Amino acid sequence: MVAFLVSSTAAAQQVSDTTFNPRIAQPAYADGRGPVVVIDEAHENFHTAEGRYLAFARLLRRDGYVVRSNKTPLTKAGLDGARILVIANALHERNRDDWDLPTPSAFTPDEITAVREWVAAGGSLLLIADHMPFPGAVDHLAAAFGVYFINGFAQDSTKQDGALTFRRSAGSLGSHAIVNGRSPTERVDSVTSFTGSAFRTATSVDTLLKLPATTIVLMPQVAWQFSRLTPRIAGAGLIQGAALTHGRGRVAVFGEAAMFSAQVAGPQRRPMGMNDPAAPQNAQFLLNVVHWLSGSL
């Protein structure tokens, strides 16, 4: 059995680090003059603009973006005027309080069609699904873009915690405009994620985060409940971050959400996310992702 230091109890105690305020050397836009970023909050989302993605929303606003929340079903009309749609850890209402199988889609077929057509017409989607049960909730939406999530927990079998660090020098951090940034000062050489999930693709993508060959993906019946009998697959060849185009639009997909947050977890208030000392470039990586999605990179 693989040991995870992040327990279900600690996950329940995750709260935003309101002190996190990294320097932005060169904001992409003047204050409040940038494109509109809509963060979905209509699908039992575990991460919201005023909750666990508070640091996410604040960072984008300080970069000039206009950040809004969506609290209604997704439609093309409702997305009119938005440049980027962020969906982070959506859930079907069945899994709001019970993180066990089954994990139905958080989105109706009409919503999936609306998002796919909106992206094809030029919109940009940032789709994030952490460990089980979140991959199951977005599987149908991701599949509309040729991305297939594995509804489990991605874990480096050589480590005792859930963190994964992707490095340019090791080849696990892909070469892409998102990684290089707009200038040498925005270049990213490492990105750290915290457990998460994994996915495969059936379309052409640029791999940003390639899981190490030592990764395994555990697929429990109930989140955080593991045993020697828990199904698992090898993680070699699987992905935790990718960028792709769809029609005239752009899509970035990630299998971990905390990496774009700044939280403190558990009674010890352990930093997790962009505020973690092990993730010094995660904030710049997030900015680069959003710059690419908005077309400024």
C-alpha cells in the first residue's frame, strides 16, 4: 500500500492562505482592463473564486484580468463575453458529500455541447480535475476534446507523500510557450503538483506535465481508502498537464488543482500549492497558462 501524507481529514481542513501575494514583475494588462475569466461555481465545485481558489482569482486580477463567477448552467449565451472559462474540481450533486463510486458527470450533454462549440468558435477552457472522484465528474466533458481521465490517485511509488515535481532538466516538464513565458524572467524550470489524477489523449496535444515512469494510479472504490486489493495501473506514458487547440479556441487540461491554489492544510496549517516552498514557480506557471489561453503569449 502506498502511504499518503495528505489524508481525507486534512483535505477537509484545506483553507485559502489569504497572505499569499507574489510579486508580478510585468502585469499582462492594466488593472481591470484584461480579458474576462469566468470561474465555474455551478457544479458543486470544490474550488471557487472566494474559496480554495481565492489566491488563483486574486493573482489573475492583479495581472489585469477581470475575474467573475458562474453560478448557472453553462450555455453559449451565458459564456458570451468571456475569454476564458475555468472549471476546477466540478462534481455531480451525488458526490457532494459522498466521495465514492459511481461518479456521474457533473455536466449535462447540452452543457458539454455548449462548451465544445464555444471553444471551437474561439473561447478558451482551463479544465482541472484532481484525484478521484473529480475525474469521473468531468470525464464526458474532457472526452469532447479528446482527453480521457483515469478516475484515481496518481502517486510516485518512490515517495512517501503525494507531491510530484516536474522539471525541465528531467524532460518531465514539456517545451512550450507556457513553460517559456513571454521573457526569460517568466521561464519556468519546475512545477510541483500534489497527488492528483492522470489522463491519456486521443488527439494531438502538447504535453506540459509528463508523469514519471515510477508513477502508479490507484483507483479506490471510496476516495482515500486504499488496500492491497485497490486496483492500480502503471503511470508510465500518462499525463498530468497538456495544452491543445480545438477549432479556433485553446484548451489547457490539468489533473491536479492544488498546484494553482495557495492553501494551508490540517491542524499544522501546512502550506500546499503556490505558497509551498517546494513550488516556487507554480504562480508564474499559472500566469503563463492564462496568458497562453488569452492569446497574450
